[in-house]
Amino acid sequence: MPKSVIIKEVGPRDGLQNESAVVPTEDKVELIRRLSDSGLKHIEVSSFVNPKWIPALADASDVFAQIERKDGVLYSALVPNERGLERALTANVDAVNIFMSASESHNRKNINKSIEDTFPVLSPVVKSAKNQGLPVRGYVSTVFGCPYEGKVNIESVLNVSHRLLEMGIDELSLGDTIGVAVPSQVTEVIEKLTTEIPREKIALHFHATYGTAMANIWAGLNSGISIFDAAVGGLGGCPYAPGASGNVATEDVLYMLHRMGIETGVDESKILDTAAWLEKVIGRNVASNMRAVQRGAS
Ligand code: HMG
Ligand code: MG
């Protein structure tokens, strides 16, 4: 069980990419200011994908141009190809996050290519980003289940993970894109992967569809994983994964970790305040448990 954990905040990207109403650029900038002020050291700000595919994040360059950067905080972005990397480098990102899926159908729906055809697209992105001295994270989506295929073969997870690591990525984030994982499966997948991949390189990215995300984090902790993705207010989802719900809420993860004596360096109350502020921006209640308790008390 790790004594401290790194939380990687994906709310501004994974959270806002799935909002039906586009959040104004100035509110995104204010969201990132608030997150930067909470002690978080990793914030995924936006994504340089094709804006026709994800209109909600079409203002990625403007957001990067307008955010105030805090020393010691890494501001990253999702990048699908060399065109995206060009835009990300112009925006002066601190870190690059590439992504693909372990299941063929989701990969095709999400990035318009087969798994095999995706490697030659991502490989030069990793190479150029590393040449620029930037850290690169690789997301593998649909690790625990696919919205189109159901069960996903562990061999496919291993294959995609290895190929990304061979390209030179620094970290692998295993995505439960549609939130179907259960703790025993998390343990099994990590045990299989860590026979060949160092545990320190693995992060976990849970969506919260069936209420198992916190239990999955517990399983991850027990397998020695110490990097977890989360989104303030539990926003999120992939528009190309039907049934995907929000990410596990950052404030709920902090609640559990802090009371287990695990340090994160993140101020729980500042994240909770940000979730409350976000409700005004998006015009509805967020799904986190912490926020529901706070609303009930006020
Ligand atoms: P494509 O249409 O096959 O791309 O899309 P293309 O290379 O054939 O190019 C077509 C046109 O798009 C061209 O313009 C390109 O310039 C333009 P035209 O010549 O026709 O005028 N284009 C771009 N423009 C701006 N920025 C770019 C870019 N790339 C091409 N980067 C592509 C392929 C991958 C780009 C597209 O499918 C795409 O953008 N997909 C992104 C989908 C997405 O963002 N999904 C959500 C994120 S993944 C996720 O949420 C999961 C995760 O959270 C983990 C988990 O939960 O599992 C990470
Ligand atoms: Mg996600």
C-alpha cells in the first residue's frame, strides 16, 4: 500500500469533452486556476484532437494561451497525431498524452483507424515529443471492457501496452472507459502486466458507471499502484463510447485516501469548492458523493 499517491486531474479534458453545452473559454481558464491552487501537480488541460470530433474542446489553444501557470504544476494535453502535436507544441504544453484502445471497435470509432494502423501514427508523436524533452503518457482505453465488443482480451491489453512502451512513453494509464471494471479484474490485469512492466509506470483511470470505481482504486492500491486519474465533480466520458459515464470524482478519491492516511498534497476543500462552482458553470448538479453531502447540509 503506497504512503502517498499522485492524482492526475483530467476534469478539464475528459470532464468537459463530454458536456453537451460548450463551456466558455474563460470558465475553463478559471477552472484550471482553481485546480492549480489546490495542490494538484498534474492537470490535463484540453485536447488537440480534430475539433470536428470533439467540438467542446476546440478552444484548446486559447485555453493554453490564457491559463496562468503555477510553478511545479504540469499542464498536459491529449494528442492523437502529428497535427495535434504541432498544435500542442505551439501552445507550449508541458506534457503530451497519447491514446488508443485495447479493443478494435472502440479504436476505430474513437480515432478512425485499426489498432495496427494507429502505431505508425503515434510513434512519430512520441519521438518528437521526447526530442522536445516532454514527458509522454499513453492511455490504453477499454482495458476492462468495450462498449462494442464486451469482454476485452488481456493479450490485446498487453500487446498495446508493450507497443506504446517500446515507442518510449513514460507512463501507461489503463482506462476503464465505460466504468465496467470490478476489483478482482483490476488485481488480475495489474498482476499480469507487472510481470513485464514496472509498477511505477502504471496509472489507473476509472469511470464510475456501476459504482465500482472506488473499490477498483482500493484494488489498485493493494497492487502497489500509486497514480490515479480523477475528475473534479466526477465529470467525464468518451463521446465515442456509448454508456460511458463520468470519471471517479477527485473529491471522493481524496476523501478516501486522506482518511486512510495516504498523502496526496491536494486540498480536499478546494476541490470540493471547485465542484460547487462547476455546478453553476454547467447548470446542473455534479455526481460526486462529497458534493451531494455538502448540498444536503446547506
Ligand atoms: P480523421 O478524420 O481520420 O483524420 O481523424 P485525418 O488524419 O484523416 O484528417 C482529416 C482532417 O482532420 C484533416 O483536415 C486534418 O487536417 C484534420 P482537412 O484536410 O480535411 O481539412 N485533423 C486535425 N485537425 C486538428 N487537429 C488534429 C487533427 N487531426 C486531423 N489533431 C483523429 C482522426 C484521430 C484526428 C480523430 O478521429 C479524432 O480527433 N479523434 C479524437 C476522438 C476523441 O478525442 N475521443 C475522446 C478522447 S479519448 C478518451 O476519452 C479516453 C480516455 O479518457 C481514457 C479512457 O477513459 O479510456 C483518454
Ligand atoms: Mg476517460
